[in-house]
Amino acid sequence: MKRIIFITLLMTGFLSCMMAQSDANVLLCIYMPKNSEIPEAALQFLENQLENIATENGTADLVVCDRFILTAKVDVLQKDIVAGSPQRISQTLNITLQVGDAIDNKLFASTSLTMVGIGTNLTKAYMEAFKQIRKNDKQIAVFLKQAKGKIVQYYQQHCESIYAEAQGLAKRQQYDEAIYTLACIPNIGTDCYAHCQNAMVQIWQAKINAEGQQLLKLARTAWAQSQDEAGAEEAVNYLRQINPAADCQEEVSKLISDITAKIKQDEERTWQFQLRQYNDCVRQERDAARNEQELRRMGIQAAKEVAIAFAQNQPKREYIIW
């Protein structure tokens, strides 16, 4: 148990930020297809409106899970030129909000809104109409609630297969993708969800163990090639990149001891400074511990950071939607 606690508490030093959403939230990716009829500035404004709606209703996707999307279709019902100075454009729009599975191309829920926008040009006319989409609109809240239910149902039906897929990715050492796959599962209140959360931390552990061994190998090579101040500095630079929760810490300590014993007296001051920096980093992470429950939460968050980084490095998908 102490080993588990020690491993998890060290994860805190590698978090740059925390997820703003709770585990219970179903997350939606905002997606706007390219539309040649709507000016780009107005289309971006509509996308921002959808992001506000998702945030208000607890569905904004910070993990960048792009299977389930919130999108909008815009149809012009009527367009008029309003006389005057300046001349203005009036448009009546039918805006259909949709949520669905973009991978399997299944629509889960939709709702339609009719808005009128008037502006001195086409962009402003669109934007005035889009401004009327309110993030606290009851009709939109009901629509999103219905969609959330369908998404939860999807994960209840597919949780076991997602778990198996992630385990397969981990066995092939595709750790980031495996963590990403598990991180997208919302809290569906099942044993499978709990298994997936535990697996996510275990895969994260396997990831940092593998990375630690590789960095340790590089550090040993650097020291073997140049057993002097330059070699010591290069070696410790690799060692600093090893997550203190990795299981190679005993080997790291052994290498540090070997370098310390070998380093020349006139070089020892620089080496001792580097060594203090390394030890201070580990000590600060240990001091961050609160309790076991908090440590587990931070472990899950650390894994989610891996999922975010993985997703952000993937090419943006283009969907053919409903």
C-alpha cells in the first residue's frame, strides 16, 4: 500500500493544470463543418456560442474526445434587403443543434431554433441571429440532457470492449492512445468504469516505467562515454526527465552514487548543485501528498494530461454529418 501511495503522490509534480470537469460529465467536442455560405467570422462566432452552451451545461470537452460532437446546421428561410441609410440585410434562420456519434454516423438528439438577424452586411446579420442562441435556454438544456442519456447508454454497452481495446494498445506499448481511449469514458456508475479508471493509472505507470528505462539507458551511456563534469551533467539531465514514480528509482540512485564517487574534487561543486536540484524536486513532490483518496484523484488527472496531449497532436477530423 505504501508503494502505491508513494507512486501516486509523485505524479503531482508532472501536472501543469487540472481538468475543470468532474468525472461525471459527458463530454462533447464542438464541430462546425466548413460552410461556404456563412462568412468565416460568423461561423467562428457560432462555434463560440456552442462552446458556451456546452460549458454551461457541463459538456465542454477538455479531453478532446472527438467521437461525440455538438454541431449546428443553418438554413436561410428568408433573406431581405431593408431600405434605409445604411442599407441592411435581414435574415430569418433555422438553426438546428445536433448531437451524435460522428464515428458511427448516428444522430442522438436535435432541436431547432428560428432566429432573425439584421446587420449592415451579411456577416453582421448572421452574428446578430447567432447572438440569440442563449446558453441557459431551457429547450437547449432538455436537448442536451437527452443526448447525454444516449451517450451514457453507448458507454454502458461498449465499456468492456473499450477496456479490452485499451489493454491491447498498452501491450503494444501504445500507451498514450490507450490512456486516451480510457480517459474518454464518462462516469457511467458501473464496475467497468472503475476498472477503466484503475487501468488508466496502471497504463500510465507502465508508460513512465518504459520511458524511465530508456532515459536511464541514455544517462548510463553518457556517463560511460565521458566520466567527467561534462558527462555527469549530460547524465543528470537525462535523469531529471525520469518521472520519480517510475520503478527504476533504485537504479537511478545507484548511478548517481557511482557518478558522485567518481567525480573529481574540482568538479564536485557543480555536481553537488545538480544533485541538490534533483533531490529538491523529488522532495517537493513527496510533500505535496494529502491522503490516499486525493492521491488517486491526482493519479487519474496525471493520466488525463497524457490523453489531452495525445489528442491535441492528432490531425483534426473532417466529418460527414447527418
